[in-house]
Amino acid sequence: MAKPLNIGMIGYGFMGRTHSNAYAKVNHFFDLEYKPVLKACCARKEDKIKAFAENWGYESYETDWRRLIERDDIDVIDIGSPNNTHHEIALAAAKAGKMILCEKPLAMTNTEAEEMVEAVEKAGVPNMVWYNYRRVPAISLAKQIVDEGRVGKTFHYRATYLQDWTIASDVPQGGAALWRLDAKVAGSGVTGDLLAHSIDTAEWLNGPIARVSAATETFVKERKHAETGEVTPVTIDDACMFLAIFENGSMGTFESTRYARGRKNYNTFEMNGEKGSVFFDLEDPHILQYFKYADPNSDAKVEDHLTGWQRIHVTNFEHPYMDKWWVPGCTIGYEHTFINAVADFLKGLETGEAVQPDFKCALHTQKVCDAVLKSARTKEWVEI
Ligand SMILES: NC(=O)c1ccc[n+]([C@@H]2O[C@H](COP(=O)([O-])OP(=O)(O)OC[C@H]3O[C@@H](n4cnc5c(N)ncnc54)[C@H](O)[C@@H]3O)[C@@H](O)[C@H]2O)c1
């Protein structure tokens, strides 16, 4: 009989739904000692959170996250609310001895993130940040290929994260989902929202970034605020590009925007090394492209006319996570990355091995984001 793990979910929006779905499904597919129980969910508007609780099968709901944290029957606080709430909630949850799963970016600033790391370490509570793209099987396979030494010494890392949903100047800022355009709530624009994902993946695959040089742009200068109706200056970065030097000496380029007409969630990376390369595109999520270099002077027979990139359909049982899902050739989707993440978190509780990325790991991503924004302001290279 699985041990129950009582979840207290904060937020019923995009992430409230992906996380609730993950808790509900994980034990059907993964063999685990722990079983999440949808104990309570929380948001400020009672009618909305009540409807959410009923729809997803939560046993109860709260309208104040402080009350949720006070409850003795909650084991895990899941922070799925906007970025400006993460710090305060995490500090209180750690103090109350709760396990914490926090959405990305970890915090609004470095200082906040440092305090959050200190809080969970002092409390000794298991913690994880939802950088879910690590759990796309094709990205996990890229990590396996890198760890097996098949890319070798890295020369280049190239990432893009492109969307197009804020091009119209009448898209308001503030309020549900649109808080992303309001720097007071989001902290930053595409840097914290999109590039944080690219940075997490990059550092996971290629090690820490040592220094950056960045430029940002805000294309629409003023927008109406959805909650107040006031037209106010837009202070987020609509687009950001930066150069990076990794600690291993390789060079990186990162580009992100919400103004790439036609691009919806174009999250790509390519890594070029001495022995090979890998390429991934989230709009083709079950494919990992891999190029293997064959040394013409080696003893191995080289068939030059067959040299080229392989498109690996990452659905075989031997691919990461895929033995838990369907049969080879059948794909999984976006929601499964959250299910895979919960499974890893629960496995970590079983084994006692901290699951990654934890708060400490996400602090480094935060530091890179802060350095990128600082570099864009000062127009200078910034060391991490
Ligand atoms: N991992 C990912 O790929 C991914 C994707 C999207 C969003 N996110 C992150 O998830 C978080 C939430 O984003 P979203 O897209 O779900 O936003 P959303 O606007 O869809 O939902 C936010 C939810 O938080 C609730 N909320 C706001 N303030 C609150 C408060 N003070 N107390 C309780 N509830 C409160 C809102 O009612 C809403 O239900 C953000 O940090 C965001 O960066 C991560």
C-alpha cells in the first residue's frame, strides 16, 4: 500500500492544471512508494478555486496560502502562482517544515533566491523547481548522450526560445496569465519566463555559464493595465539575446522573444562538440537529432556516403522514461514532462537522493538571469 503524500496546490491556472494532472496520474504509470493525494488547493477567488477543486477532485480548498501552510494535513506546498509570490510562500512553507515544489523562475531576484535556498536548507525539507523540460525524453536522451561522452569537448551551445503572442499593442498587461507583461509581478520578461528554461537546460547539459553579455528590447512601450485600466510604461524585456562563455570554455548564444511571428513555443538547442552534435526543437518534441563524427584515420570502417544527422524517434523502451508509457512509436506530450518530474521527486523521497533541479541548482539559473539583465543595462560583460 503506497504511503499518502498530501498536496497543497497554490494556483489553479496553467501550472495548477499541469501539476494537478501529474499528481493524479503518476502512480498509474510509475511504481512508487509514495502516492500524492489532492488534499487542498488554494487561490484568492473562492468561486474559482471551489470550481477547480471540484473539477480536479481536491478534497478541500483555501483562499489564503497562509492558512494552507498552517494545516497539519498538508505535506507538500506546490507553488504554482506568479513569480512575485514564490519567495514569501517558500519561506513560510519551509519554516512550517513542508516539502516545497516551486515553479520557475525560482524568484524575482538573486537575493530572494538565496534566501529561499537558505530557508529550505535550514529546514532540511525536500525541494524541487519545475524546470520540466529536463523531463522531455528527447532532452533527457541528449543528457545521456553528453554524459556518455559522445559529444566530447564542447565548442558551441546555441539556444532559442521564441513566441509571438504579445506583438499586438492592445494586449494588456497585468491580471490572469498577462501578469507576465508586468515587471512588478513577473520580475522580468522573456529572460525569467523563457530564457530561464533555456539556461537550466544549457547548464544541465554543458555545465555552468561563467559570463554573459546581453541586450534586451521592449518593442511596445506602453500598455493598458488589465486590472486598473491605466496606460502605463512597459518595463519588461520583450526580447533578449545574450552571448555566454561556459566554464568549460565553450561559447553560447541565447535568443528569446515574444515577437517571432509564427513561433508559438519554439524552444530549441544545439550543442556542437569534438565528437558529435545534438539538436532539439520542442515543436518536434519526440525527436532528438544526433550527429556522430567518425574519424577518417580510425580503424573503424567509415562509410562517408552515409555520414549525416540521425533523427532519433525517442519512443523506445530503452529511451528515458519511455518504458513507463506506451509501446515504441507511440508518443507522449507536454503534460507527461510534469508527470515524469513528479515521479522523479517521489523516487527521490524513497531513495533519499535530492532530486534535481532543487532550489540550490535553480539559484544558479537565477544568477545567470540577473547577470543577463545587468549586462543589458550596463552594456558590459558580467561574471556570474
Ligand atoms: N514550468 C513551466 O514550463 C511553466 C509554464 C508556465 C508558467 N510557469 C510558472 O508557473 C507560475 C504560474 O504561472 P501560470 O502560467 O500558471 O499562471 P496563471 O496566471 O495561469 O495562474 C496563476 C495562478 O496563481 C493564482 N494566484 C495569484 N496570486 C495568488 C496568491 N497571492 N495566492 C494564491 N494564489 C494566487 C491565480 O489565481 C492563478 O490561479 C509562474 O511562476 C510561471 O513562471 C512555468
